[in-house]
Amino acid sequence: MKSTVTPYQTAAWCVRIECVNGTVLRFTTYPYDLIMSNATVYETDSGYEQTAYSADTSMAASAIDITGFVDVGGLTRAQIASGVLDNARVYVFKCNYLSPVEDYEPLVSGFFGKTTIDDGRYRVEYMSLIDTLSQSVGKTYTASCSRTFGDTGCGIDLTTLDVVGAITSVTSNYVFIDSSRAEASAYFTGGTIQFTSGSNVGLKALEIKAYTAGGTVETFEPWFYTPVIGDTYVMIPGCRKRLEDCQAWSNVINFFGFTNIPTASVYQQVAGNR
């Protein structure tokens, strides 16, 4: 049973989206912006609409789609295209618009999946938390380390390793140079980079495909806006999940790769006669 239920005569639906980069978006179906008791503001639904939501007692995952206009409610085309909404946590609740309280009657929580843009509108798929039960889980034994660089299993503290700099030369949306960098080749390969000034501020961090001595940085994905000379950034080194990478970081004790496991072609062989 719910601990609180909103009076149906004065009920307003609200959606809170917490993006992985820390951005929080708040919307409501009420015709006017709602100021919650904690002073947070939920913007009116002039820029978005949702499909109907339904759920039952089965283990089937519930789903809801949210469609909205680009550049409404604080969402820019660049943010959406760069994947800011991907994997965002979503909380849907109802409240009394006469006395609005955030999360007054929780309805559902989950996460966003694929986001698409079409004719100035975006559409994002929502999946409830129960959908995670349909995902395959468990450890996969591979030659490369299965841990994420910087997580608790890895043990490396990334907060002491991030560096800042500014672009001195631009080749393309994928490649630029910071000639002041003195790190060795591959030091940042597999890491991430995010801009702190320029047109790409607020967009998600991109994974670094290659880093070479002299400060050349290449990303797997293109930046939405072409970087320009002088744009500042913060960059975190990466790990290619090899044993030699853990050796370079003096972290072999936390290496979770299995380099000596025989392949299927070996363990499926039929023994010959002696």
C-alpha cells in the first residue's frame, strides 16, 4: 500500500530526469510551473508529452515514451545528440498542485534507453527497473581485465589523475592537439575527455581512442561542435585492460583478467592414442 495518495481532483504528474553528467531536468503536466516545498521548480508540459503508463502484478517490464521539443526545458539539440539523456535515471510521481511536494506519490522509477531526434523533436524510451531482470548477469572470464578503471575493484583513485589543458591546434571533430602535454604515448588512451569551455560545454565526456606524445588526442565519437583553439578541457587517463597496463600502474594485485585460460579450440580437442 502507498503511504501517501494524491487527491485525484488536484493531481499533477511530474517527471524528474537525473542525467549521468549531473544535469537534473524537471517537468510537470500542470499548466503552470510548480514550485515544490523544497523550492525546486517543475516546468510546465508545453515542451513535452508522454504516452500512457500502465503496470500490473506480472514480471513484465512497463514502458513509457516521452516526446518533446528540442531547446525546451533546458534541453539543447547538442545535449540530446551527444547522449546526455542516455542511461539517465527517471522518477515519475504525482503531487497535489495546491500544495506540491516532490516525490509525494511515487509511481515508477527507471532509466532512459535510446534517444532519437526527428524534425526538431526528440523521443526517448523509458524502461522500468524490473527490465534489468531480463538482462544477462554474471562474470565473464576474459584475457583482458573486466573491471572498470577507477572503480572500487580497480582501486585506482582517478580524482588525483585528471589533468586540465587547452587546445592549441584542431584537425577535425575527432582530433585535436594540446602541444603543452608531456605525457607518454597511450597514457590517455581509453580514458575520457570533457570540455570546460567553448561550444561543447555541458556535453558528455567522450572516450579517447588514441593519445600520442606531443598532445594529439583522438576520440571514438565526433564532438557535436568542432573544437576551436583555446577551448579548455579536463582529461582522465585510461587503461586498455591488459596485464602490462596494471603493471604500469603498480596495480597487478587488482588485475582481473585471465590470460592463461585455454581457448575452445584447445579444450575441445579429442585426446589421441598413446
